[in-house]
Amino acid sequence: MLELPGARPFAHDGGRVGVLLCHGFTGSPASMRPWAQFLTDEGVSVRLPLLPGHGTHWRDLQLTRWTDWFATLEASFDELRARCDRVFVGGLSMGATLALRLAQTRGAQVAGLVLVNPSLLSLRKAMALLPVLEKVVPSVRGIGNDTMRPHVDEGGYDRTPLRALRSLTRLWAVTRADLALVDQPLLVYRSAVDHVVEPASTAALLSGVRSLDVEERVVRNSYHVATLDNDAELIFRGSLEFVRRLSTGAAKSPFAVQD
């Protein structure tokens, strides 16, 4: 089967603190791989799965639904929980949506969330036509590689499959409806200019969760795929500080490899 560059999942067993990372819609682990490497270099256990239908051809994504993507994320989460004292979840775009859904269904098992340009809705008029368009048009132009930095490749598709996009809207609706179930510590990065996800998504998120430990940080030198853009290191370091702050007392040496 065709495999796009950087599409392979990533796993590393480090210390007793784990971070599960999730890529976005039509993307691949390539968009999160530098983040995963940064965390592993700091002694964190990491899982970065490839979601079903991604990393090959956009037609493969047409055959999947949001429940398939979520099931894969759950399986990786359970892998980390089996060896870690605390597990945090980070995601980009739809990956952030799936992370929120995981927090809603797993509760206190999720120690905290780091979300980058989370997607929960779209105000674009064309989205209202999606139920009709998906029946007559298989795909439209892709949404990948929205970065300020030139020559960036997130390993995504050049087409957006509409049947899968329709399923994404169902994930949005389910996740928005249960936002009040999210009470975990939350760190959100939002790009000041994002050509894929509108600011209304983050606004809906922050107004709907019950988390008391919440911070939104606006990054101004990156577009949507901020994990590969000019502010990537700020995000990586911020996520590590967030995880370290909340992991104090989780183990004697939570970031050291344990026998």
C-alpha cells in the first residue's frame, strides 16, 4: 500500500509520564513528529498513532468514520496508561478534537490537554451544503501545509474527501455537546492567522469546558500547522513545562526511565 513520507506511527517508552499526540484531518504523524521527538529527548513516554484512512491516499479516508479514528487513539492511550502513572494528550486541529473527546469519555484518566488550533465547528457557508455535496462530489481541494515557513510537508492529502469531512462534522457536534465534561487542566495554542480553523472554534471550546486550570496562548508567527511552523519550539517547550508542572509527585523521578 502507498505510504506518504512521514506517515508511520511513532512510539517511545521513557519515564512514568506519558504524552499521547494526535495529528489532524487528512494529515499524518509527520505534522507531530518533531513534537514527539522533543518530548522523548526529555524522557517522556510518547505515542503518536497514524489514524485510519490517513497517510496513504485520500480515497482510503473515505472508507473511515470518526469512530474509527477515535478507536485508534483510545488504543494508544491504553498502551500508555499500562506503563505510565500519568498520561497527557496533545492534538493538532482534528487531533485536538479527538483529544477532547478522549477527555470527555475517560475523565480523570487524562491528566491534562495541550491543544493546537482545535477544530470544533466551521462558519463557512459552503459547509451548509456538505450533506448534498458529499453525495455528488467525492472530494475538493486539500487543506494541508498551511504554514508561514516555506517548503513544509505535513504528509497530508492534496484532496479533502467529503464523506470523511461529513463524519468530522459529526465528531464536532458530539464533542461540542459534551464540552462541560472536560474539567482537566487545559493549555490551548491558537494561531493569530489560521486559514483552516476559525477563531470561533477556540472560543466555543473555552466557553464550554469546566476546567479551572485553563490558558490560551496566541502564536503570531505560524499558520494552522503550528507544530511545523515558526512557533513550534514555543509549543513544544510550553507543553513540556505544562506536563512537568502537573506531574510533580507522580513518581520519584517521573521523567526517568523506570525498570
